[in-house]
Amino acid sequence: MERRERARGNRPTGLATRRLKRVHAHGRYDAECDTIRSSARECALYIREFLPGHPRPTAFGRLRSAR
């Protein structure tokens, strides 16, 4: 994340790291891809396989209900 921030040059280095826990604190997702351990192709294939069995998103509804 810090490498991307430095390359973009439009954010203070370390901003994403500092916000990581807060941004993902809700822990509710319809699908998750590990972009560190999986290639872009592997993530795309996972999503392609996931979507037909899950045609409607549920994470946003669960987040609304949790408020």
C-alpha cells in the first residue's frame, strides 16, 4: 500500500496502513479475494465462479441491519 501511495504521489505515505483496520472493521463481504496471495486472474476466476450462485449482494443489507 505504501509503495502505491508513493507512486501516486497524492497521499501521505502510510495513510492506507493507518486506516486499514477501520475501513475493514465491519468484516461483512459477499466475496473476498486475497490480492497478495492470488493473481489478478485467480481473483477474476473466483469472482466469475462466485457470482452465478449469488446474484444479489447481501453485505450492504447486513451492514444496514447492523446499524
